[in-house]
Amino acid sequence: FSQLASNIYSFACSLWNHHTDTFLQHICAGDEAAAINSLERTLLSLKVLRKLTVHGFAEPHWNAEVMRFLHSVFERLKQFLECSRSVRAENVCRDRLEKTIILFTKVLLDFLDQHPFSFTPLIQRSLEFAVSYVFTEAGEGIVFERFIVQCMNLIKMIVKNYAYKPSKNIEDSSPETLEAYKIKTAFFTYPTLMEICRRLVTHYFLLTQEELTMWEEDPEGFTVEETGGDSWKYSLRPCTEVLFIDIFHEYNQTLTPVLLEMLHNLQGPTNMEDTSAVLIKDAVYNAVGLAAYELFDSVDFDQWFKNQLLAELQVSHNRYKPIRRRVIWLVGQWISVKFKSDLRPVLYEAICNLLQDQDLVVSINNHLQSVLFSLNHCLPVDDFEFRTDQFLPYLESMFTLLFQLLQEVTQCDTKMHVLHVLSCVIERVNMQIQPYIGCLVQYLPLLWKQSEEHNMLRWAILTTLIHLVQGLGADSKNLYPFLLPVIQLSTDVCQPPHVYLLEDGLELWLVTLENSPCLTPELLRIFQNMSALLELSSENLKNCFKIINAYIFLSSSEFLQMYAADLCRSFCGLLKDLTTEGQVQVLKVVENVLKVNPGLGPQMFQPLLPSVFKGIIDGERYPVVMSTYLGIMGRVLLQNTRFFSLLLSQMACELGQEVDQILGNMIEMWVDRMDNITQPERRKLSALALLSLLPSLNSVIQDKFCGIINVSVEGLHDVMTEDPETRTYKDCMLMSIHFEEPKATEDEEPPTEQDKRKKMLALRDPVHSVSLQQFVYEKLKAQQELLGEQGFQALMETVDTEIVAQLQEFLQGF
């Protein structure tokens, strides 16, 4: 392409210049048909030049023709903008003319994006051009909204460009960076920055008459359009706000006094009859909200909130509603920056008052997104200032009002926003939401049905259901008639909506299982969706494995009898294709099966176990995989000796070796790779498993006796804690049936049903129910009785004397 660009660039430029000149001549002559014809050719040739210029040269600044073309863009833009004065708005030519003007700006933006250092000679001219048309009278009567957006994007890209920012240590910066930075600094003088800031706030931030009319006639539509309609990213308001944020961040020391002066001039009451004054205050408050992080040290927000903003929230005059809306939004901006926790109850009160405005549909929707924005910022989970006790007095009224809003609003975007805030409320107060959610539980099935064509609204409902299930705990089983069909649909890859709903559908499935008090036939039936999900091998696999584990903990026998064969087949296929992390996730499921069901588990997953055994004796090179292999084999060896013997015989047959040779290789590799095991539970399990081979007359086991004792002593070091008073040791992993966990504090989530199931399982697990100290003593005692004193001493002499001394210290008192 580079060669092609070099060969045709000159011709493309002359072609473009010819058609451009022809178009300008026809416009001057008033020949509209000919002008449109020439303009089409101008537009097409410019499209070609754009691609050639941006992508056809590795170092375009060395090509004089490329740079000449780029400089000519500014002159041509001026000519076309002047032409637009004489072309009527409804004219066909006008539409094509504006497209061409936008394409000129795209050439500059694309070139800046792809070749920032080649763009350096154009920085000064670009800034002069854009600032002149957008922030001075030069553009009056000729600029249009999309052109202003493009000019602002050009300024923003130059201001933010990392290629133009020197390192903190200037000597580390390249000459090209320093050159660009010098040009930028020379342009953005105090008067220029001040004028840009003032014009952004007092001109571009002002609500237009068109917006105010829309607000009156369709308040909900206005809030949706303003905060994220389809054309949002191309519209002027968000573009001006982003430019303001970027310039204020870059030049905050210069601009902070400018903005503070504007704010100072607005203190005190505002004349309700003066619409201009109201809109100016709205614009300045908007700027202070957008610059919250930069103004942290310059604004005492708590005092401002108490002394002025709170009172402004209570002004009910109809013409003051832009300020009420802006103030509550402003508070939302500052909450995470600087807002005392003690003031939150006052804020909750203010939000409740706004939500229960009598003129619900009109007035609330006028404030809706701002109120929800502020409330949402009060509730994020990572907010350390949030205190449940402060919020609880307002919980009932807040939840009731939000629910009323959910029913009143009609647009999907608004319903989604209300649902999101309701979800945050539920997540924050957890179980304490239970008295208030009956109405929501009854309404959600209706909303789900109504939203059949709106997958994003259904996604919001799924998120709400996740928090509802967590808040209801075991009582969430009452939702199953609605909940389970929702999970079924969301996680069925044959249903088109799964594209939007799968991730949250899996999350909902998981929390439903975690909070389920028992396994129902319907809950068991949904698992039919899992086989296809495992075949996807997508980023959702981790949640799929969590769901499988949740079924195992919930009711292993029932679940495994129905699905073990399918799961085993899926796992055998997955293990060939998955990454190391994915393989570990599969193996952990197998490990959990063996933990929950040591009797039947090994038989159900028998096809997987030979590869695990072989992985051990081959010395699997990934430590985390080896650790999981040893965890699985430890369960089989310790808890199902009969099956272990059968597996050993199978492996000897497959590998063409003696059983004792295979066993010896396995023990040797196990001892050698103990350092791969980092989890204390698995280390203790390894010690218990290897010790379970004793007592034995088998020469191979006796030959590996030293290694078995080494692993046992390592395990004792891991789990034994010394009582400082009695100087005796005890196994810290033992759990008593009467053991009571400390009660969860107010901010901690209460244990789920699955947490309780895991606790009961742990009580039966040898790792937590068998004393390693006692086990070591009993096995050594049995080996001694089997061999006699002399034979046992000979065996002990194969162990390092320091290890023997440590062992004797741990076994004092036996």
C-alpha cells in the first residue's frame, strides 16, 4: 500500500484540487446542478486522499507533498465554510457541503491519531483554526453542530496526546515531544485558556430553548436523550463537557481561579424571573461538578452544601427546576470526592423529598436521572463512608418511592436506571431488605414479560434478581416459579437472547444455588443447559465450574447419578484444549466430588483418574496442576483404598510395569513435589494419604518410608500450633462439631446456605476431623508392632536424625 500511495499520491492531489476549484467556480456562478456534480467528485477524491495520507506513509512528515496537502486542508476548509453562508439549509448541496467539511476534519483527526509526531508542524495552525471558529465570533453564522464537535475533538486530542507530554524528568523526553509541548504551551496562554473556559461554560453548557421545550413536553425522553441516546456521542453537549474536563485537568492551576470567580458571582438567591440567570447558574454548577476532583482543595463542599445547596433543593418554583436537578447531580459528583459521612442522612432526606414530589410524572422525571445518579453514588459497594445504620431509617420510603417510579416510567432506559439503583439499595442492606420487597417480587414477572423485545431491560432485571436472591437467602426458593424459567432462558445457547443475558444468567444461576436450601427437580433439570455451555469454552467457563461445584455441594448423590457420565465426557474433552488455569478448574470439580462423595466419586469419574495418576508419575511441570493432581490422588488413597488398588493395577497394566514399581514411582514423585503444594489443607491431606499406606510389609513402601516421614513432619510443621502455657502441640485444622463461627458484623454478608453446607462437609473431612499428630503416632505404632522393635528401629534409621528429633518433639505425651 505504501508503494501504491507513493505512485498515485501526486495524481490524487491534482485530481482533488481540480474538482475542488471547479466546485468553487460553479458555486460562485450560481450553477447548482454543476456544483453538486463537482462536489460529489471532490468528496470522493478527498476520501481517497484521506486513506493515502493516513495509511500510505510510514513517516509522512518527510514527504513534502503530504505536508503540503495537509496545510492546504485549512485553506480549503475556510473556503467551504464561507460557501456554506450562501447555500440554503434545505438545499441538497448543503448536505453534501457539510459532509465534505466534516471529511476535512476527519483527515486531520485521523492523521493526528496515527502520526502524532508528524502532526507537530500542524499543531499551531490546528489550534488557531479550531479555537477561532468555535470560541470567537469568526464562526458565527457559518459553523454547524457536527463541525463544532470535530473542532473540539481536535483541540482535545492535542491537549491529551501522550506523545506531546514530557516526562517528569525533562531529560528523559524526546526532542519531538519537547517541540510539540513547546508549541502547545505557547498557544495556551492565560487569556486563551480563560476565554475557552468562559465560553464553554457560559455558551456551550447553557440549556437551549429546544432542550427546555423538550423537557416540558417529554421529560422522560429528555433525560434519556441527555444521558445516553443513540446520537449522544456525536452530539455537542457531551463533547463540550469532555473538552472542559480535559482542559481543566491539564491546566487546572490556571483555570481554577477562573471557575471559582464565576461561582462566587452566583452565591445567594437567584431571580426566578430571570431565565438567563437560572441557566447560567445551572451551567456553572455543571462545571463545578465536572471538575470536582480538580477542585478538591479549593472548594469546601460540605459548607457549601449546608449553607446554600440544601436550601436550593427545597425551592419549589417551577422555573427553578433546572437548578434543583443540577444541585442533586452536583452532590452525586462530589460524594466520592469530598462529602462528610455525617451529612448523608440530610442528603437521604433531600432525595426522598425529591422522589415524593406530588407532581410525580413531570417533576420527578425532570430530576430523575440526577436524583438516581446522586443516590447511586451514595451506595456503591466500594464506598467506605457508607453506613447502613444511617440509611436504614430511609430504606422503606426510598424503596417504596423507587418502586413507584419503576411502575410510572415508560422508557426502557429509565426503567433500567431505576432497576439499577434498586439493585444497589438491595445489595447495600442485604437481608434487611426482606420486609419491603414483596411488591417488587410481584412486579418483576410482569416487567419481564413486557420486556420480551428489550434484551437490555431484561439484563437489568437479571441484575436486580441477583441482588434479590442474595437479600432473600434461603427464602429465595419462593421465587422459583419465576426465577428458574428466567435462568433457563438466559443460559440456553439455543435461545437468541442468551447473547445479551448469558453472563448475568450464569451469575443468577450461581447465587440461586448458593442460597438454595434444597435441590428441587426443576433446579436439577436446568442443568441440561450446561453441556452446551461447556462446549463454548468461553470466558464464562469459570462461572460454569462454580455452578457445577454448587450442585455438588447441594446434593451430590442426586446430581451425580443424573449427570456424572455427561460431565465426565465433557471434562475429558475439555482437558485436551484448556489452558493450565482451565485444567485446574476442571480438576478442582473432580476433587470436590471426591471430597463430598468419597465412596462413589472415584467410580463416577474413573475415566479421568488414569491421566491424573500418569501426570503424577511423569512429574507434571506446572506446580498448580501437580498440586491439584496430588489433592485428587490423596482423596482416593486416603478415603477409598479399594479403588486405589484397582487404579494401581490398571496403570501397571497400561504402562507394562509391576504394581510395586508404579507405586514406588508415585510415592517418590509425591515426596519430591511436596513443595508444589502451597495450600495447608492439601499438604495435610498428602501426609494423611501417604501415612495411610502404613503399616505395611511391602518392601517398596518400606523403601520409601523416609520420604513418607519427611512429608509427615512437614505436615506437622504446617498444622501444629504450640500452647504457650502447657508447651503442648495441637492440630489447628481440627474443627469441632460445636465450633461456632463469630457472628457476622453489620457490614459483613451473612453466610449463604452453601457456606453452611461447606461447613458441615468440613466437619466430616479427614483434613478437619483427623488429628495428624494422632494419626502419625498410630501409624508408627502399628508399623512397630508389625515389624517388631528391632525391625522398626532399622526402618527409623533410614530417616535423617534431625527429622526424627522434630518428630519426637511433636509426639511428646503419646
